[in-house]
Amino acid sequence: MNILLIGGGGREYGIAKKLKEDSRVERIYALPGNGGMEEFCECFPVKATDLDGVRAFALEHRVDFACVTPDDPLAMGMADMLRGMGIPCFGPGKAAARIESSKIFSKQLMEKYDIPTAKAAKFDSLSDALDYIAKNEPPMVVKADGLALGKGVFICRTRGEAADAARELMENGLFGASGARILIEEFLQGPEVSVLSFTDGKTVVPMVSSMDHKTAGEGGAGPNTGGMGVIAPNPFYTEAVARECMERIFLPTVRAMEAEGCPFTGCLYFGLMITKDGPKVIEYNCRFGDPEAQTVLTLMQSPLLDAMLACENRTLADTKVVFSDGACANVVLASGGYPGKYEKGLPIQIGELPANVSLVHAGTKKVDCGFVTAGGRVMNVTANADTLEKAVALAYEGVSHVSWKDMYYRRDIGAAALARINSAGRAE
């Protein structure tokens, strides 16, 4: 099979690497791909959001199956376009992608179908938002309605911080049209869990749970990023919690989307918080998370292509999807200044990595002498082991073999998870 893969970050690198393990996969065309993906793919300089360019490429090349993974092209309707050309596709259509592209849509969906989530108010007027902030007690969470590269969420400890966030979004246009409407939510407390799930619109097959680390600084400090590291599985996601999530969140969400006339097929990401009142939805994503995908997929033992085809063919209930009992830790290596301004084109030095440690290319460019930086999140170091403690230690050992000018990373990836494991062990 010849597969068209849309995107060019660490997520797409992880997906391409997993797909290339399958003997049925002859070629992977990556648009645009990145420097490291050239090991698995034929990369072409077509932007992931260039619908006309992708259409022209697909017409020129024999494509048997497509995989659209970034949020922007999904929200633009790229999966609909490819299906309309007769190309089967992994990824939701534009109507279903609203579950991520509009936080107001997803909040209204959860409220209508009684899916546990934070209480929220919706605003398209700055004055109304500021009036609400003045009358309610902090902390509170201010969210841009639309897509904002994973950075459109502000946890505000004071009314002043909340008012500033609302002004940045609605008055100063921090994220353009994405911030013209906002949500202001109650602040939930508890451990966060990410669960990526395959779904064909009726059946839901969760992947291994994970824990993302969103802020640039350690211990939750600094601005939000696209993700600075991940561990899997997440020890806070117990079997009891998993059952409750399936019954009260996962299946009800898929059924709600079908009832609304926009059935969801592809990868549905559930961002959860385990509160004192049980699990609640923080957010939905309409695609694989990044860096969750390149973490969780290392633990997948059954063919990824089988699961993707089953989502498109509505046969997921009859498809075997298997993950290992091991653990994976992922540490993101970022450019100095990210998520703000950063320098590009810096040479990357890569030494010999330990066994069971791999590099995921996210924002790299291949040059004659090797690789240079080409993005904010440049590389991920992933490590697999039979326990999470070993995986975290291995990942940080791997980090010591990679460097470039002003490279930075968080040194506490997995710390909260390991503390949970250790406290549970002492309780026993």
C-alpha cells in the first residue's frame, strides 16, 4: 500500500515509524514531513494546510490510504476532501472535528448529553466576560474557543490574571479569530490523564493511558506549550477509573456525536482530570496528541494500519488491538525561547544512544553535515522498559547524548507518576 501522511512533527514521525513496520506498506508520502522522517518516508514540501496542494499531489500519485493527523487540516475538511476523491482516510471530517476546533461546541455537547466536565460560561463580548470575572471567585480557566496550537488555555489564579487573559484573546487578538469567543471554566483539581482512542463511530478502543507535561517549566511553572514530555501508562488511571470513563465519557461522547449527525471516526483524544467527584473531561482533541502519540505507539504490538483501516471501514469491534504491559517515557528537547521566539538552523550533535532509547524528530531539517533545528520542539527522546522507573531513567540517559546551542528540557518528566507508584507501593 502507498500511504499519504499529512503533517511533519514528532507525532507524524512516530506514526510513520510504526506504519513502516508493516510489510504491507510500500511507500509513505509525507506532506511536508521533517528531516528525520526521510528515513521512513518520501517527503514533499507541501504544507499540511494546503488543501489544493494536497489534492494535486494525491491526484498525481497513486495513494491507497491517507492519514490526516494535525488539527488544522482536519478542521478545514481535508479528510472530507480526500474521501470525496475516493481515497479512504483515517481522521474525522470537518463537522466531527469541531469537537476540538470549537471548545464551545464540545462544551455544549457535554452539557446536552450529561458528560462530566467543568462548569463553564461562554462569551463573545469582552465586557460581558470581564463582568463575569469580576463577580466570580478565582481560580478560573480562560480558554480560546478555536485552535491555538495547544496554547489557548490560561489557568488564572486571580481575577486580574483572568481579565488579562480575556483581553489578550478578545481584544489583542493573541490567537486571531480563535480567541474571538472564549470559555471561562471552573478550576478543577486532580491528576490529569490523556487517553487516545481509536473509534469507528460506534466502538471505542482506548490506547494505553498517558500523562502529558504541558508547561515549559518544571512543577507546572511557566507558559503552556504543545507538550514537554509524556509517560505511559498513567498510574492514576486505574482499572476502576477506566471502567467509569468508558461508561460515562467515552461511549457517551461517541454516541452524542452520532446523535448530532457528525459521527466521529479516527483518533479521539480524551483529556481528563480525576477529581474528587470522579473523572471529568478537560478537553477533546480530534487527532493523536503530540507527544502522546509517539510515546503510546511504541507500546502498540498489533499493526497500526489494521486499527486505522478498521476505523474507516467501521469494523473496529472485530479488530484485535494489542498493547504491551511495558512503559515508555518521552522527554521533549526544545529550542531556547520556546514557546516564544527561538533561533533556527542550529547544528545538532547526536551521540550513540543506549539500548531501548530512540530519537523522535519533530522540528529538524536535514543538511549535508547532519541535522539542524527547525522548530520549537526539536526532538523527543523516548525510552521503553518493563517499569516506568527504568523507562524514565533511560530517557534521561538518552538526553545526555543530544545537544545543541540553548537546548532545554524539563527534568521532572514522570516525577508525579513515580511518586504515585511509590506511595501506592508503601500503602500495600
